Amino acid sequence: MNTSIPTEGSYTDDLLNILPNLTDKKLETYAKYFTEKTSNIKYQKRGVMPLEMFTIFVFCKELNIDVLLESGTARGYSIELLASVMPEIKMITVENFSRKYNYEIATKNRLSHLTNITFVNGNGIEVLPNKVNELSNKKIGVFIDGPKGGEAISLANNLKQYSNISFVSCHDLHDGLDYCPYKDINFRKTYEYLNNEVYSIPVEGAGGMTSLFNGETIKNRWPDGYGITLSINN
């Protein structure tokens, strides 16, 4: 698995173009810090790529996020990475453990030292909007890694309407029904849901290309692999 954080090339160029206050020096500092804080964290099966969470980390820091909401805890690898590098940010992660998973206790025990994480057992489609309302005076970032497909897109677009949401990101959105592991026709309709505020950044990962994308460039820049869709509210 490639866990290196690039500090030059097209990935960093795109980040610098999207985030107006980000500089090469700040990005290098972020990369060094992220690597130091996460180098001993064990990868969890079917987890995200570390570089994907580094990208979310940079956006949280540059957009001055107060709270990060995650839907889809699973084994907790993504929230472990983020909580480890941002102890000052409150993390709320949601999973319907009782419905789907038998590793709730193991996940919570492994992450018990990270006191900025709050676990919520429930459906992210219902829980996240409620949390956004409860935290109306906080700047919020969102990472959706469940539900998948059309439900993820619908949830993301719902959350984007709230003024206290700074960004929304979705994992596992694919261009092409034949390739994607989730046989959901809405993957083909991604472009209809995403507007010009959604950005495309190619990220090299173990599964091929991982991206923050917009609908106009996804076919050329993301031939396969998993990905993040990220939309910024101005």
C-alpha cells in the first residue's frame, strides 16, 4: 500500500489552486505532521487510503472546521486517522452496528484513547441532519462512507443546504456501473447531482485512482478505483 504524502506534482498543484490560503510550506508541514502522527496506526481491512484522509485533514485545517461528522464507521480506520491528527476537533461517527457489524466492541476499544471521538449507533441518513441542527453554531465538515451510491449523493446534497456545513465528502462513488462494487444506477447519474463547486484531484492509491472530482473531468481523470467526492460551500 502506498502511504506516502506527496508534496509536489499535480495533486499538490490542485490543492494549492483550490485552497487560496494554502502554501507549499504549509502543505509540507501538514504532510510531515500527518505522517508522524499516523505512521504507527495499523491499516484496517477495506479501509480508506491514508492519502484520502490527509486530503480531508488539509481541508479541515484550512477551512477551520470545529466538528467533523462521519457516516459509516465500520472498523474505524478513517476516523482513527483523522482524530489522531486533529485532537482539537470534535469527531462524531455514526454506524448501525446492530444491523450489520459484529466488531462494534473491538472498534470502540481500539479507539478508546481518542477522547475526541463520539460514537453514535444509528442511521447516518437520519443522524447527520439532526447533528448539524444541534451544532448550528459550529463549522462542520462531513465524510460519508455509508450509505453508498444514490443514497450517499442524496444525503450529501441535503447536508450542503445547511449554512454551517463547510464541506461534504463521499467515498466510493464510481463512474461506470460495470466497474463499481455497488450496483446502483445512480452512480451513472453522479454528474446530475454535483455542481461546479465539486473539485477533481487525482490521488494515487492501492486500488488505482482515487479522486475528488467534478462531473466534467471524471471520465478522463478517474478510470477506476475508489474515490472521494468533495464539495465546498463558500
